Amino acid sequence: MNMKTLKIQLIHLKKYLLWFAIFAFLTSYYNSRACSSFMLKTNSGHIFGHNLDIGGDMPGMVFINNRGVQKRGQTWEQLTSIDFNTEPGISWISNYGSVTFNAFGRDLPDGGMNEKGLFVWEMSGATTFDTVANRPRLFMAQWIQYQLDNYSSVEEVLNNLPAIGLDGWNWQFFIADKQGETAGIEFINGVAIVNTKSNMPIPLMCNGRYTDDLSFINEFDGFGGNIKVDLTNKHIPGIVKGAKMIDDYNSSETIVDYGFNILEHISGKVSKWAIIFDVKNRTAYFRTAKYSNIKSFSIDSFDFSNTTAVKILDIQNANLSGDVLTEFIDFNDDDNYQLAKQTAEKLYKADDFEISVDTLAARLATAYKNNNSNVVNNIEGIWVGSAEYPTTGEPAKVDWKIVIEKSDGEIVGKITDAAGLLTDTKMNNIIFENGILRFTVYSHGYVFKISASVHNNEIKGVFDISDESRKGNFYVQLSSS
């Protein structure tokens, strides 16, 4: 063997070893972060699935949440502050009933599906929420409940996304609906990054950024790459196995059993929680790592009206099996507090916050209680305040005046600013529902799209502008005069 051939072989060997090291690292990385959500869609129906895979035997309850219930918003900052501020930032009345799986207590779900077939679930990721925007915020778990309470489709969630900020820690979200639409929402440096439709070719989301995960999946056979996907190979990342199984489903196995099989291949084991919603047959299924037999209940067996009690079920009950519909009990504060206490003690240490873990548990358990009546049903009148306009430097604060009235039964309005860009300019496509005001304004070749929440006689939100060079979150705050 001559020296030149030896050098070539050494170069190939180094490349192989480098790839092997990278592959081994990424395999360990993806398999160690196996929380996941997916949709599997067929011609005859579809399912939504979720794995929760963090922190041992995670306590949890199923909640049957009613429509027509007044809610109030709180933030994680409020819940964990020694100077607990009970002044709510936003209020609403739930439009839809929902089935949720909760670890923190009532109205603080990890995820679930509402009666219209909207599915929302969280996974920990690389998220950093915006801490600057002048708009109302919700603790991220309550934000999930807000979506399920108020919207029926992925499109509605995305249309209203800018109006309310989130706080908490690094959750990102998978959203799907009865029509088979999906979206992934990540927050990068405070900006919402949405993947949907053509930008979400595989309806599967785990703990990484979706674009990074997709790029990795594309290295494998069937997705543009050359690496074979062997479902029995423990070194193949679970996210790749999940994508392959979603792509390969052929109805030889029942879709629900196949869905649990997908979750187990993604996680590499039975997850702390594993949940399937059969959308067409309106049935929820679940299992836990502690009690791995599959349980189920019919969603349509529940009355979601606000004249009935909220129902709960402990998913870590050793006596559950098969159809568990009759095992649900009426909501009570004692069980709710024990759930919040178990989760708080499991996730947090005594010195994590200014307050004790017991105090945090008590606040989580009572977060659902409505102590105010500031739901705004009428926005007619004069609203004055300011908006931040994009400039080449820091945003400029510009005075705004909005006049809203009803004409022939419809809401109409006009807007004026101190910069002369808007002068009694017509507000178009005005929609006010669920405490959210949305409208568009056309002026001087620009399109302003405003989305804001209305509470306590204030309008707070953000606007987007059609000029690509000036994209970003720009803020508006107005008060009734």
C-alpha cells in the first residue's frame, strides 16, 4: 500500500469516526429529550398523541372542564412572588368544554383537547418568552386552557397569538385540530416562530426546534437521506422512528394501538404519561409508566354545560382499567390541592422561589378561582393612549386615539395618530370576542394588523406592519376616556 492510498483511507476513517461520534451524541440527545406530540391522519380519521417523559412517576389528573365559566388570568411571576398581586390581567368566559391532563391543578393543564377537536400540548424546548411587550400575560399552563376555552381551530389560535404574552419557563407547543391542520409554536428570543402547513411536513414535535429536528430527520432513508431506519435499533433517535412510523402507517393495526406504539418508539419505553385522542370516535386513551395498562373514556359521555360539576380522575390510580368513565368524581379542592402539592414538591426545592413550596402549591390549587368580574363586553367609546412605531433606532412612542361605535348593528371605528400617518382612518375587519380585539388599518401603502386584549378598561396588545424591513412586535396601550 502506497503512502497516498494510506492517507486517503485515514481521511475516510476520520470522517467515519467523526460522523459516528456526532451520530452517537445526537442519538443520546434526542432519546434523552423524548416529550413529544404528533398527529396521525388517515382517510377514515385521525388521532393526536402525546408523551410526557420527565421526572419519574409524574402525578396527574384528567379534568372535564365546562363551557360558560368565567376565568381569570394569572402569571407565573404572580404565583411565585412574595408580594402576591391578585389583580388579574385578563378575564374571559369559556366558549367550549375540554378534556385536559393536568399536573399543576385545575385550569393549569399540560395539554388536552376541547369539544370542537382543538388539541394543544406542551413540550420543553429552547423557548424564551418575550419579557418586554406591553401586553397581558398568562402563565403558560393557563395559556393552554385559554386556547381550549376560546378557539376551535389551529387558524383561530394563530390569528390571536400576538394578543397575549406568556410567562413561565421553556415550553413550546404542538397544536392540531379536527380538520387535520397542525402547527408548532416556538418562542425564540421572545418572538413567536410558527411552523405550519408546508413548513410542517411531518406532524410531529419533540423538545428540539422543529427546523433542527426536521434537518436531522432528513438524513434518513425515506426523508431524503441514506441512513436506514431500523425500529429495533436503540441507537436510532426516537424522533426519527416516530416520523418513519407516521409515514408508514397502513391500517394493518388499529390506529389507537399504532399510536401508542409510536409513542413507545419515540420514548424507548412506556412514558410517564402516554395519551391518545381518537378524534373521529371522540375517545381519550391513556397509560402511565407506573400503571401501563391502557385506560379509556368517551368524551361525549360528559355534559360540558356549566350547570354540571367539573369532573376529575387521578391517572395514577392503581385500580383503573379498561373503560374508566364511571371512575370520574366531582371536582373538590382537597384533591386539587394534593395534586398541586405533589407536583410542586416533585419539581421544586425550598430555595427556588421567594415563597415556600407549600405556598406555591396553595396558589396553584386556587389559581382557577374567579375573584373578579372585569370581563369587558362592550368596547364602544373613545380610547386614547399610545403605540410604539418602528424607526431606524429605538421605537418612537406616538399618541393614538380610537373611536369605536355601532352602526346598523355592526362595530365600526376610526383611528388617528399624532404622527399624521393616520387621520380618522377606517378600522377594517373589526372582530371583538373572547376579550380580544383585532382589526386592520390601511394607510400610505402600509397595512397595520392589530391584535390586543381588552380588560379593566384598557386595550393592550401589539401590531404588525406590512413593511418587511420593519417587522417585529410593536406595542399599543389605550385606555377608555
